[in-house]
Amino acid sequence: MREKDKIFIFDTTMRDGEQSPGASMSLEEKIQIARVFEELGIDIIEAGFPIASPGDFEAVKAISKILKNSIPAGLCRANKKDIDACHEALKAAPRFRIHTFISTSALHMKHKLNKSPEQVLDAIKESVTYARNFTDDVEWSCEDGTRTDMDYMCKTVEMAINCGAKTINIPDTVGYTVPSEFTKIITNLKNKVPNIDKAILSVHCHNDLGLAVANSLAGIEAGARQVECTINGIGERAGNAALEEIVMSIKTRNDLMPYRTGIKTELLSKASKIVSSATFPVQFNKAIVGKNAFAHEAGIHQDGMLKNRETYEIMTPESVGVKKTSLVMGKHSGRHAFKDKLSDLGYLDVTDDVIQVAFGKFKILADKKKHVYDDDIVALVDDSMIREKNVINLKSLKVFAGTGEPQKADMTLDVYGEIKQTLETGDGPVDAIFKCIKVLYPHDVKLLLYQVHAVTEGTDAQATVSVRIEEKGKTTVGQAADTDTLVASANAYLNALNKMIIKRNKSAPMEQENRKMRGI
Ligand code: KIV
Ligand code: ZN
């Protein structure tokens, strides 16, 4: 039997995914994510756009140093400065990919680039040739590919391959195409570009019409052998094609799509969790990784499931790493058992400090809560890892809520090592809490989102709170979990604020921030 064609999985969660509002990740988060992605079996990890910011540069550099099996990639525009920065960031890796792009649609060439089609062809020639000086693994993308004139696209692709590009990526940059049209585009390239067999064709679809995964699969069926995607489908605007959906579609419908990927699907849930804890929560009904993806509520469905799982289940929860919510240790469990549990849950590189803090919280939780589940442990470890880097921390909180009286919060914070306390009233307890934070650490941010989710079932469940804030066009997301929703709210806001401080300090040195705090 002929071996099934391999589909290369190119993940762009840390580049295109990070371009979604509120999805910025810290260096530490990106390193952790890269480790999980490598374990997951991703072939190429696009770690950032090195010229875009010092933070992106450092992340690509750090990730290039740790990857052993996955190939790190960096994005760059079609000019030498971008390509040099990309090479500089990637060069520590034994193998790396330079991904260079330029727009090819009439609309983009005229209004965005102010270049003629001939000038764009020249830029392709120069950029791909230049990038090949550093590596023979060069990928070229025609931005706004799906709105590009077909004959012109064929010329650009032929040129890029002639200059040495080994992967040709066709982006549906604005999420405009539909499966039947995308099939034609890929088929035309296969039939009309004379040197097309010297490169791998790739697809990169955005989700503006909710068709990113369908379009990607259409592209694969028409001959693409690389697919660009993101975990949880995060990305610009409505997002990118979701990696987990593409991979599980191929696996589940292998009768119709007889391809293989190198993804260990049992790790999809873990990858989803690590990305969502660094960015934002996954919607409950999200395919494959949403909380409800394997939940069966209706009696008739539950009855069918008990008789035969296949009645309503097209893939098993275990195949994507969703374990049945399991009861874990109780309040008498020791530190050793807790550590073992963490490694079972996939936390392999957690520092002793984080374990110490998480174990302390676990003991408190086990005292308060009847059942402690795996998801509870995950929530509190993630919470401790986020908090490890914070410069502003919650010390204590008392809230006075209920009818009649105005709601009040009495808060003590550790602000850069200084203990500060205040009592504020607000329009509701959460408002009073956020006011306290503003008084203790004066700042001017806009609250864009405040969301509460229960981690597990029951009124004693921990709540995960997500907060998104904005300052001068930059957004950050903070998350925190606690059995007390108000404590989780304070910590989530503080996490978002701490991340904002890190972002600010990337442009203004830390010292400046410290001085501001000391009032110098
Ligand atoms: O959507 C897009 O066009 C891109 C390219 C830079 C590959 O992200
Ligand atoms: Zn994109």
C-alpha cells in the first residue's frame, strides 16, 4: 500500500495568532508554548516577526535555541533589513526557515505598496535570492493571494521558485475565498506553474467568513502539502484556521482525506490550555478543545452514549487528550503526590517556587472544596506561574457587598515591594476592587472585557476570571482562578496590569518604571 502523503503542520500561533487583540504573550509564555508545540509534533513553528519589535526578536532567538525537532521560522517583509533581522534571530538553530512575503493583489500593490506588478516581481527576485544566502529553507508568501490575478500569481510563484523558495504559501489574508474557489486556485498553480514540483505548496487561511478550516482542507485536497494554522484558531480579526480542527478532520475522516500528520493528537487539549492561559479563554462550544466539545446534555443523547459511544461521538475525548474529569488527592495528600500529579498533567518544567506556591494553594483549596479535580489543579498551577513574574501582587482583600449599602473593597497590595492599603466604594463589588487597584497603583487603562467561567461543577467550584485592558492601543489579557470570584477578579486585573507594565517597559526601561513608583 502507498504511504499516505504527509501534511506539514506550520503553526503560527506565536506570530499571526499573537496579532489578535489581547493575545500578546510574554517571552516565558512563548518558551513554554514552544516546548509544548514541539512535543505535540508541529513541523514548523513560526515564532514571530523579528523586525517588528525587540520582544519578537528575543522570542524568536530564544525559541531557536531550544527547538530540537521542530523547525523555527521567522517572518520578514521583502527587504534586506527584515531578512537580516530574521536571520540574526534564527541563526542559533541547527535548521531554520526564513519566511518572506509581499502583497500581490492589484489592490495591495497599488494602495499598500505603491508598486507596479513589475516592481513587485523584482522585489520577489531580490528578497528570495537574498534570503537563500542564509538557508536553503526559504518560504515565500503572496499576501492577499486569493484576491490576486491568477496569471500574475503564476508568474510570481514561478519567480520565487526560480530564486530558490522551497515552500510557496498562498494566504487568504482577508478570509474572502470559499472552498470551491480555493480548490481552483491551488489546482491552477499545480497545472500552470512550470516549476511547481520543485516546491511544497502551502495554504494559510483566515476565518472572516468562518471558512478557514474548510478552505484549508480544500487546499490540501487540491494538492497543498503544508497548512498554516494556529492553536484555538487565534489570529487577526476572526482568527486563523484552527490547527486542532484541521488535524482532527484529517484523522477522523481519513477515509475521505487519506493523509497523515505528525501531530500527537492526545496532546491537543494540553496545547490548547497553555495557549488559552497565555491569551484568552476558549469559547465553550469550540470544536475539539471547547469545554462542551464532548459533553452530552440531552437525555436521548446520554441514553445512546451509554448503549454505544459511537451513536453520538465521532472521535473519543481521549484521542484529543480530554480525560474524564478525575477526582484527585484530598487535603491529606503530600507534596510528593502533588508533584507527581503535576507531571501527569504535563507540567514538567515547573520551578520549585511555583510548586511551593501551587501546593500551598492546593491545601487551602482542598480545605474549602469538597472535590478537587484535575482541572482545579491546572487552574491553580497556571495561576501561580502567571503570578511568579508579577511586580504588583494582592496581599489581602475584604469586600462588603449586598443590598442597601454601597459596595466597598478594602485592599492591600504589594506594589514593587511596598505594602499599600486602601478602602474604596464602587458601583458593585468588582468596580470597588478595580478602583482600589487604580488608587494603589495609579494608571489609565480601558477595561475591554471582564469574563467569569467556572472551572468545574458545583457552587464551590473555582472561578476563572479573564480581564482584557487597553493602554495607548496596546492590549493585554489577565486570568486568575480562585473559589472566591472576587479574589479571582482582583488577581485577573492585576495580571493584565502586570503584563501591561512588561509591555510598557519594552519601550521604556525598567528603571524608569521603578522611579515612577518611587515618585522620583
Ligand atoms: O495572512 C497573511 O497574508 C499572512 C502572511 C504574512 C503569510 O499572515
Ligand atoms: Zn495571516
